[in-house]
Amino acid sequence: MSRPEILKPLAPHRQSTRMPSRRMKKTLIAAIGVGMVVALSGCNEDTSKATDKDTDAAASKTPSAESSPSSAPKSPSGDQPLVAGWQTQTEEKHHFRYDVPAKAKKWRLLDAGTSLSYTDNAGKPIVIMSGTANYRQGGCESSPNPKAIGEAGKGQLATVGTTGGGKDGSLQENARNWAGNWGFAAYGGPDHKPKIKVSEAKPWKHGDIDGYTATAQVTVTNRPSSCVPPKAVVHSIAQKLPDGTMHGWVIYADQGVPKALTDAEIKQIMNTVRSTGS
């Protein structure tokens, strides 16, 4: 398989700084299913154009149960958290608001102007997110992919953030694309390609969002230390605004290591995701 192909370069960025947006017209993931290869198109104005043919993303017949919006709390107005004592993160650029547990639970909200990114071997971003939060940051120095910018790859066990802004492809394609791309970039990248299986996208109607969600199951192929997890999971939520732009919310989380987020904890966080409106 070929390595991810960056077709449109971005200028290099300093750590923990705001990253300028660039329109990405189309991203392709080779989704290897049962005897077939499906090319998925995606859109993202936050990154350069990439072709992640190395991900071996398999389209699952059974969507992830953790992503079900059932039993979701009612969305309040403004920036108030849905769960008492939690912290609220808002990214107006991508029209998402969500909550994560309190600081005492080792969750840290990052400044809205801070972007996280993973790059290719030339230092060009493959993926970028903003409006982020990290879980247990700094707990481990080893990273599955050291080619990170900003607060990515700081030893955290999970990261949440938002991305997108383009108009290409469908919401289903973008939901799967974002899940697969972040699984690929955060857990190995072009040097140590992880094995990824991406579920079919399924409807997500919750928090004033009428979109789609997808799940990527990741098997890490390079573990230089016990700090690097053997597995990971990525969930995405894709929404489309009236202007035609599509935006994604993503959580990627280590699995198979102490203090990793459980499916129930991830589901609870996902159930707080809501739209800030158009």
C-alpha cells in the first residue's frame, strides 16, 4: 500500500498556536470490506489534502453500540454543562459544544485557539482539530506517532476536538473519513501504519444535530514502550450547516491500558455533544 499522500502543503506551525485554515477538497480512505475496496471522499478546510490508503479501514456491518444517543440528557441553553460538575468546551468555528468530566477527573480543556495536529514525514499536517480537551495528559512520554504539533501526543489517554469546514462528499463519508483519519494519524501515522476497521456511518439525531456517526477500531502495530496502547477507538459525529459546510466532532481514546476510558464513559461524553447553531 502507498503512504498517505499530502497534495496541498501547509506552512509549518509552532506548538500550541492557532493554525490557519486551508480548504481541503477531498480526502480518500481505502476502506477494505468483504472482498471489496470502497473509496470514501471527505472534506476538511483545516488540513491539506491527504490520501490515507494505508489505514486498511474495514467497513463494519454492525455500527458501534456505544454511539447510540438513547438516554441522552436534554440540552440546556448557553455554555452550561449537561452533567453537573463537568466542564464545557465550545468551538464556534465548527459549531460544536460538548462536555467532559471535571479537572479532578484529570480532564483539561485547551484554549479554543489551540490546535492539535499530526503530520507526515515532510512535516505537513494530515489532520488538525481545535476546540479540544485532553484526558490524563502527561501520563506517558511515549507516543504511537511522535510527529505531533501542539498538545497532541503529550501522553494523554484520550483527546476530543472538532474539525472540518469543507463541502465535498456526504455526511456519511465524512463521518467515516474523520474516524479513520484520526485513528491512522494518532496511532502510528505513515511510519508505523496501524490496522483500522471503520464501521458504517449511522444517523445521529441528538443535541440539535441531524448528522451521522462512525467508529474506528484501531490496532497499534508499533509499541516502543508499555505506554503505547495496544488498541484504540475513535468516534466521530458529522453535521452539515445550512451553508453546505460539514463539520466533525472526534474523540480518540487509548484502550487496553490502565485508566483508559470505558465504552460507557465515552458514550456519556458523546451524549453531551450539541450544535451551537448556524
